[in-house]
Amino acid sequence: MVLALQVFGVVVAVAALGLFVFGLRRRLIQRPGGTFDCSLRVPGDPAAEPSGKGWVYGVARYSGDRVEWFRVFSYAPRPRRVLERAAIEVVQRRTPQGEEELALLSDAYVLTCTHQGETLELAMSEDALTGFLAWLEAAPPGQRVNVA
């Protein structure tokens, strides 16, 4: 009985430590400022109907001429994706359709973008969308920027 209580105590302590590290990581990502909630999806077939599948919830952070995207449910200290401002081209803007409404935050807008030849979809709130498009348009002179 005593061994079972000790094992239970260790499991609870490890779980609490994991949650603490998880929260600490989020704080460290947000510390420099310029962060916003942003879901990301890499569509497999551009001709496919929009679905709620494949969306990954994350936090994006502005860092100079790039946006660093971190998965929310991860312990990784580095961003999963880095999007360079000069390489981002916004192709389409739309509201979530069908099952996407359940998979994304309630006030999300979906941007279809290309980044270095790869198609990405980013879902963010209207305020974050306004900031993101303004950040893209604020590129230094001479950079090619295409905002739909």
C-alpha cells in the first residue's frame, strides 16, 4: 500500500512538473511580445474541399522580417516553422467552411499563402489578420509583397 502511494505521488509530481514546464515555455515564447494565436495547415490537395482535418493550433511571433510559428501542445523550444516576409504571398482570404468552423477558433479567418513554393493555410482572428497583413505590407522598399 505504501509503495502504491509513493508511485502515485511520483506520478502526480511528474505531471505537475510537465504542466509547469509547458506553461513556462508559453510564457517564454510570448515574452518578447508580438505574438498571436495562429492555427496552421498544410493542405495535401489544393483542389480538395475545405475540411476540419489537419489544423494544428499554435502561436506565431513576429521576429524582424520573419514570423516564427510554434505548436502550442509541444515542449520544443524552437519554432516549428519560420516564414520569411519576402517569401510569403497571400493567395486567398476566406472564412472557415464546413468542419473548419469546429476545428478553429470562433472568430478565425483563413489565409491561403505560398511560402517558398509551398502552400500553407493560416487561421487567425480578425485583429491578428489585420496586424499580419499590415506587417506584410510594411516590408522595406524594394521587397516584393503580394497581399490579396
